[in-house]
Amino acid sequence: MYSYSEFDEAYVRERVAQFTHQVERRLDGSLTEDEFRPLRLMNGLYLQLHAYMLRVAIPYGTINPRQMRQLAYIADTWDKGYGHFTTRQNIQFNWPKLPDVPAMLSALADVGMHAIQTSGNCVRNVTADHFAGAAADEIEDPRPVAELLRQWSTDHPEFQFLPRKFKIAITGSPNDRAVTRAHDIGLRMVRNEAGEPGFEVMVGGGLGRTPMIAHTVRDFLPKADLLPYVEAVLSVYNVLGRRDNKYKARVKITVHETGKEEITRMIEERFAELRPLFGGNDQKLLAEIEEAFAPPAFKSAPTDAYDAFYKADPTFRAWADTNLAKHRNADYAIVTISIKAHGETPGDATSDQMREIAALAEEFGHNELRISHEQNVILPHVHKGDLPAVHARLVKAGLGTANVGLISDIIACPGMDYCALATARSIPIAQEIATTFRDLDLEHAIGPLKIKISGCINACGHHHVGHIGILGLDRAGVENYQITLGGDGTETASIGEKTGPGFAYDEIVPAVERLVRAYLGLRASAEETFLQTYRRLGIEPFKAALYEGEDSQDAA
């Protein structure tokens, strides 16, 4: 993975020093909160419902054991002993005190980390496929390109004050695990007719109050042209994007109002102007970056222990069936560590768990970790012979839940438990859904099913692309939960369809149970997933199950 250069080190240290002085001025009253706000947001510091929150960047979700241990140290020293992994592959600390934030940033800088551009109207943390560099279906590791985009976008003088925040996601696989079509720019690696790798470029995706799937503006862009093309997109948006109304300022609205054909013409025109100016310097830098992402030295050893445990141990087998993915090396597997134990807060890891994850990466995982946008942690390279030992350690640490991709592997925003913008609770709903279906012993019978929960219209829980999406709203001071069905964040992306009236807090989990039981009765076979059944039959049979008996109850 990429390590900071002398320039990176000096740059981050300078930012820490600047912000330290700004915090001192806020504390002594030289700066008002209104004056301090843009300064703290530039350094990832939010003021939430109960306290400040520091959002730390984990570029393209890649982190090493030393960095993970430092996050555990920060959690213990200046927070409450845990951190929250987010849908942008970042980590948030929910309880820092303002005087301590400079020390936290300095501790991050000690291990090549920072909180720069995790907020504000700039290019946010670039996210990537969490199986990058390991997946069997991958054309190329996209992380070198993601690192190039990170370096290019950090403090870019033209793009620090965009009309609105800007998010980029990238995958090196034709199978989209990075939700690229729901991003301002989505990049999906494909091959042309000659077999050369390049990118499908998508622009104008996004969720929030106006969810949209991105438009493809280039079916195939040569890899060498990527950076000037991305700059062309940002340049066009920076000129056209609205600044009079923040609710209409995202690039998705710009694309919608301008039209796909016209915005594509403008991007191509700007690209033609920019391309000669790069002069190949970006490709020289990319070549240097690529050297840092060389594959690890995979070991050659028997896999007999894995085969024996898989046959003999049903607990291990259940975990292997859900939490392992196919690696490009047949003797290895990709391990997803579920941060979704039943009844716990999705995405929350204790400092002890972080330290154990770091130890596992050192002992069994070639010193590499990934954070997924689904709020889990990945060991991308584990030899199959080591999997029984890894599983035993995870179980002991409370990290061995066999539920990846199942109904309890829920994405949930912090909701009204933490967020000042939230209008309803998300975490308790996620916890109750998880424990309900565990107690019903239906989870594995249901199979793949993605539930995503947001506590407000901003959709930080990605509910629009959930197979079952749940949006918490405030209706006259009462929490009300709206359900959408049929959302999808993959290469066949779709926005979920609203089912009808919302449900009260104590009604939403029973409503989800009705949906799931309806699916189990409607599916054509045990292999047909919830999404496949929904796409085959449409919304009506699910609506009938969801609102069964409501008319008679109202009449009574």
C-alpha cells in the first residue's frame, strides 16, 4: 500500500499546526463558532447532537495494522473506547473534546493518516471496491488510480469551494462492489474490444432527497486519460453547478437540468483542452504509485486444515459460506469480518477489537486491511490453511458473526442517537431487525438480502439502494418510517420504489417481517434472492403483504 512521501508528511504536519492555532483561537474567544465552522469542517470536525465528531479519512478503504492500532489508541485516549466505520470507508470518533482534537490529528499524522477533506464542498474521500487487489473477478487493482485521484484532489486550488460536496467511487471489476452508479463520478474498469483496460465513466449519481442513478458519459476511457477527464468533469460542474440553493447544487441536478447530451459535449470539449496540458506527468506519477501496490508474496502451503474444518464444524462452515469470497489465488480467501454482531451497533468496533484485527492482519493477512462501505472490515489475503485459526480468534473477539450479505448485515447511519440532522432513530431499528430474525432462525434460509436504514432524508445509510430501504422521518413530532423496495447498488443499479404510507417506530420491524415472509412464500426456488423475486413479480404482492389488514383496522 502507499506510504507517505516527505511531501505528504510535511503537508499534513503543517495542516495540524494550522488547525491547532485555529482551535486555540476558538477556545480563547478570538473566533466565533460561525467563523470557526468552515475551518473545523476543512479538518473533518463536525458538531453533532451531543458532542464534536472527528471523521478520519481512510483513502479507498486501505489501512495497515499500525494505523488500525493507532485508531484504537485514539479511541481509548480521547474518545470512549470505540470507533464507527462509515459508508465512505472512513472512521468517526463521536465524543472528542475540542481541546483534544489537535492531539488526535497529530497522532493520526504519526501513522500517515489525517482528516483532510472528509467534509466541506470539495472532493471527499475517494472510495473503492473493498476487495481491491484480491478479487478473482478483478481486471486490475484500482487503488493506484484512487491514490492518484487523492493526491490530485487534495487542496486542488480550483476545487476547494465547489457548489456542493463531491464523491468519487472506483472499482477494478465489472462486478460493482463500490456503488459507483450512486456517486457524483463512478468509475468501473472494463476492457475494450482489443482487451485493453479502461473505465466506464458515470456522472451524476447520488442519493439524498433526490436520488438518481448516474449517466454513462463514456463507455470506455483509456486509463491514461482518466485524470484529465475527471478534471474536465469537475471543471464543467464548478462552472454550471448552482450556488443559490444547496438542495439543487449537487452534480446530479446539474446533469439533470443541463441534459446528458449537452453535459457530455461540454465535458468532452473541456477534456480536449485539458488533455495536452498534463504532458504525461500524471502517468509518470501513476507508475511510481503502482510500485507501492505490488501484490504480497503469497505462500504455498497445504489447505487441508480448511477442508477438514469445513466438513466437520458446522459453525465454521456457516461462517465460511457467508464471510469468505473468492480470491485470485486459489489457495487464498478474502475474509469479511462482520462488524454487525446481532444486537450491536452496525459499524462500531471497540479498541480491543481493532487491536485484534490488526494482530490478525499481521499474523495471517500480509499486513493489509480494507474498510468496506458496508461498515465491515476485510482481511483481503488469508491462506485457506489459516482460516480455522482466524475464525477461532474472531469468535473470541466477538467478531465471528456469520452474516455477511444476510438480513442482519445492515447498513445504518448514526441517526438521532448522534446526528444533529437526523429526524428518527436508525441504530435501534437495525438492532431489533437483527435480533428478531436471529431469534426466528430464518436468517440463512432467507439468503442474500440487503437492508439499509437512514435516519433522515440525506440518506447516509444508502436506503435508496437497499433491497429493503428504510427512511426515518419526523411526522408532526413522531418518528415515521418509510419503506422502499427493489433498490440495488451493483452494476444493475436501481433506486428503490416507495411502498406507501410509513410505519410508526413500534410497527416497522413487524412490517419488515411481513415483507420477508411474503418473499419466502413468493420465491420460485430457495436459490431465488429477494431482489430477483421482486424484479420478477414487481411491487404489488409485497405491498399487499405489507399493508394486509390495514383497511379493516382503520374502519374499526
